[in-house]
Amino acid sequence: MNTNLLQELSILSLFNQSTFQEGLKVHEHDATLENVAATQRLFDKGLVTQSDGGYLTSLGKDAVEQLQDLLLILK
């Protein structure tokens, strides 16, 4: 697994699965360059609504649900 993918998974894990009404903003002035780039890639892949985060898309919600399930299994 490459570093970019791990960073994207890390950003996805920050979203609150109990309510998809909460968004996430990754600002260049207070986030690492890696987090900013990962969020842009998630936007390019159609998982979030804005290049700096925003809300999860339908595909993003599915991804976060599966990621949370995987994290629970691995714990």
C-alpha cells in the first residue's frame, strides 16, 4: 500500500460516521501538505464535495462506512 493511499484513508477516517451532516475542512495554512494533497485526491476521485474537504459524496459515505467496519475488525 502506498503512502498516498494511507493518507487518503487517514483523511476519510476523520469524518464522523454517526452523522454525515458534518463536513471537514483541510486548510493549507494549518494542515500538512500531505493532508492537503490527500484531500484534493479524494475530491478528484469523487469522494468529497470540495477540494478542501467539504462533505462526503454518496461514494464517500460508502467508503467511510467500509473503512470504519475494517477498523473495527482490526482492533
